[in-house]
Amino acid sequence: MKFETKPRPITPSLASESELIQMVQEGTEGAFEELERRYRPRIVQQLQLLCKDQEDIKDVLQDVWMALFLKVRTFEGRSSLSTWIYRVTFNAYLMHKRKQKRERLFFVDDAIQDALLQSTHRARGMDSPHHHAYRAELRSRLRKALSELPASYRQVFLAIKAEELPLKEISKQMGISIPAVKSRQHRARRYLKSRLMAHAAA
């Protein structure tokens, strides 16, 4: 009597590029970490050509991971994964340069950032040796807070802040009214502000 043996599931470390991106999109454990491991050298090399300062490279790299974590489900395979990651990295760099003078955090709107910066400047000072470490921690908190948002709120927030889509286009894509889009945006901003301000006051 023959017994059929089931094929062993592919682990992220052994997956092909297409298999890995599918695992990441499905939320397979360890898949995003494997994506980071594979593409980190290429991303760092790209940033070294764009950024002169090592601190800028560290900051933009954090932004890249956040963008990939939040946008990976939008990857449709129309280009290679490496090409898509290159574009995400370059866009993160442009965003960093655009906001660098005011030391703004990626994906956070002005009202939240102004409150955060005022709080951190009073508490720690702009020249504090812990300043960069504290900002890196805030980025980590932001990524966590964004990941905990209800999917519908997160989708609206990112469409407005990251994709810069008009409300009418978001309304059409999601099949909801413009007032509903505004409501979800407001609730997302209020949640993120409360989470980040609570951390800044700690």
C-alpha cells in the first residue's frame, strides 16, 4: 500500500521572488523579515549614492521599511520586485529631503508632527545626544500604530498622505461617500496622534 507524501511547505528563506512576495502579502510568518534580509544590501547601496550623511541613510532606511510594510499589498507584479523597491526607496528619499528642514516624520501630517516636535524639543532638546535614537523609536511606534489601525482607516490615511490621491478618487476606489472618506481620515489622525503623543509624554 502506497502512502502519498504531502510536499513540504516552502519556507520564506527558500522561496523564489514571486513566492516570497505572495507570502509577504498573505502575512506569512518570517516573510517580511526575509524580504528585508534579501533587499537590505541593495537598498543601502542605493541610499549611499543618494545620501551623504550616515544619519540620513539610517532615517531613510527606516522610512523605506515602513513604506514597504504598508504598501507591499499593492504590488501587482507589473514590474520586477527589485524595480518596485527601487522606486519606493527613491520616493522615501525624496520625501525625506522635502521634510528634512523641519525634521518631519514620514507619513505623519503637520498637526501631529508639530505637537510631537514641540514636546520632544522641550523634553530633550534638539542637540541632545539621544535625539536620533528617540526619533528612530518614534518611527517604530508610528509603524506599529499604523499597522494597528482598522484596514479601512489605514487605507484612507495612506491614500491621502502617501499616495496623495484626491478625496473624489479615494471615494470612487473604495465605493464610499466623500464624507465617509473624511470621517475615516479624521479617526485615523486622531488615533495616531493619541498614540504618538502618549509616547512623547512618557
